[in-house]
Amino acid sequence: MPFQSMLARNNFKVFRNLIISKLNVTSSIQAKRNLNLQEYQSKGLMRQNGVTVQKFIAVQNLNDVDQILNDKNSELFNCKEYVVKAQVLAGGRGKGHFLKSKMQGGVKLTKDKDQLKTISSQMLNDYLVTKQTTKTGELVRKVMIAEALDIKDEFYLAILLDRNAGGPLLVASKEGGVNIEEVAESNPDAIKKYPLPLTHDSQVDVKLAEKIAAEAFEIKDENLIKKIGKEIQNLFRMFVNLDATQVEINPFGITENNEVVCFDAKIQFDENAIFRQSWLKEIEKENEKEHDEREVLAKKYDLNFVAMDGNIGCLVNGAGLAMATMDIIHLHGGSPANFLDIGGAVNEQGVINAFNLITKDKNVKTILVNIFGGIVNCELIAKGLINALKVIDVPLVVRLEGTNEKQAKQLLAGFSDRIISADNLDEAAKLAVQASLNQK
């Protein structure tokens, strides 16, 4: 990317990982808006579609846990070992920590059924902080209690949309149970890719499915190859029928009894297909509770937004420029409060909406507007900015460059008491950092 020479590279990697995980960039395609599921929801969908998963149940209070412990008809009544997982829309749960209970880890194993209630009580209604959340964490409203199974072999398997493949692509690796990005970096030959042709019946040819099992996972046992092939077929059928953009299983495991089980899942859907998947509306409504209020508003306003921990609000056009803006703020000693890409088709009301969104964060001490006008009209941005001044009570640093730049600056000249103008991004970042330091 052309702006990389300006970046503080260590910080850029942190920002990039957080933002991409939030915006859900899959392979070479970035969906404008994807719908995320919590793990118990993903497992429920897989179970409904014939994919093998652990026995599990999601609970939202301790009375639900009591029911599991005392109901002899419950599928979890008599398990050798249990795993309890906090349900939040963020990765890295196992290495996270809770703010109130101080418990380390959002994933816990126990062989003592009586411990289920204690563990659940330390998770429910507490905030889990992980590498993908802010320092305030995500509120845990539900936990998933599942049967823990001994895993003999762990693999990685994902089906996703890929531009280069021209459709669905299956990615498989014999090195599962770990971060696939680390595998790609340290041992790229361990990752195999297989284009999956779309058919009228949403089927993967059984020979291809079994070839994947034998080749990518290096399986020799014929019976096990057939079992894995069947799971691949079921996963692809679900992928197509549910209009998924990604189905990621890690680990895709083999138990000590040679059973094939999908132990952990991440499934995303294209919102453009929601008219065919009406049930998604209910899940989306339920998961709105898990999102920051600002992220819910961002979706309503059709803005790409990620909340962060800093005190300098950012309003930028373009995802790459937005990431560069945040990193240059950090380079000059400041801390960005958000990632906000208003896009190329924004109108005057969209600018006002963006400011309304930023000012929801009471930690914001100043706002940096960085617009490079190509498709975006700088004059339009200036008009929206002027109309939004009534909701802004912090210093405003503005850098406008490109289409109708001159007209925009003439409009803003009449508000020099409210607006700090900058000629370039580096100057704008320095001014924004200084303004934030001057605020109490």
C-alpha cells in the first residue's frame, strides 16, 4: 500500500488485525456488511444441517444450569467432562480475562458437574476482555456448556467466497487448533486450497471430498476418509443453502473413537441475501444486544465503524486512509477513539450521522476529519460538517484535499473559531494530538 512508508509498523499490525476482525474481511472479498453468529448459534445451525457437533446447550442464568444438573433427560446430564465457554462476538476468549470476577480465560474445562454453576456464575453478566475487544470488554449474557471430547487429531477447514477462485473455496490444513495466520506464515505448504464448483443440488462430489481428506489431512484410514468426506459435503450444502460467506471450523477434529466432530465454528452471512433467510433477522436482533450502541447506529447509518479506546475521534473516507490516519495519530503520541470510514457515496446527512456517532463516545476530546476527495465531494463534506457543529463541543481538526477543495475551504473559513484547518495529514494528526492534550 502506498502509505505504508508513513506508518509506525508495529502499531499498524495491531490496528489492522482489530479492524479486519471487526469488519470481517474474508479472503480477497470484503462484504460491506456481514452478519456474525455466536458459537452456540453456529453450532445450532450446523446441527440442524446434519453437521456433527458436540452435545451442548446455551444458558443465560444459573437456573438454567440447575436444570441441566438435575434433568436426567438432558443430553448433558451425564458427561465425563464439560467445557464452559463465554458467548461473545469476539475471538481470543480462552486467553481473555473477566473484569469483575478476575477469572482468567473465557473457556473452562471441568470433570465436576457441580463446578458448572460456579464457573457460569463467574462468567455471566461480567465483562470479558480479549485481544479483539476494547479494554472495557464485552458483556457475557450467555454461556455455552458442552460435552468435552478428547481430540486425537486437530485440523483446520474453512469454506469461503474467493474472488480468485470465482466462487466457493475450501481451505484445509492438517495443522488445526491454532491461529491459521501463523500457520500460513510459518508453514505455507501445510495449507491446501480447493475450488468447489457450484451445482444445482449444492453437492460436493464425493471423490473430491474424500481426496481432500486424504491429501490435505493426510488420512490413510479408508473409513475415516469417508466420514470426513461426508462432513465436508454437509458443510458445503449448509454453506450454499444458508447464503454463507464463510464457514470456518477450527478445530475440525477426530476423537479418540475416530468420530469426526466440528468443535468450534465461525459462520458469516451476506446480509444482501437476508430476504431468502428470514430467520437471520431474529438472530441479528438477538445479537444487537452484544454490540456497542455506536456499532448498532453505524449499521443503521450504513457506516463502517469500529470502537477503540482512545480520545481522538476519526472521520475518514476510505478504509486504507482510515487505518493510516489512526496510525499516524498514534505515531505522534495520540490515541484514536474509533475507526470510521464514511465511504465514497456519503451525502450531507451521512456526514451529520457520522458526527452523531463519534460524539456518542464521552472519551472523545477532539475530532480529526481527514478527507481525500476523489469520488467524495469536499464541498459536500464541508456543508455536512457545518451543519453538525451544533452537536460538536470538542476541538475539530479538518484536512480536506481533492474534488472541490477550494470551495470547501471557503465555506469553512467562516468558522475559524470552531475549526482548526490543516494542509496535510501529518499536520492534522499533530494538531489533533495537541488539541486532545489540551482538553481536560
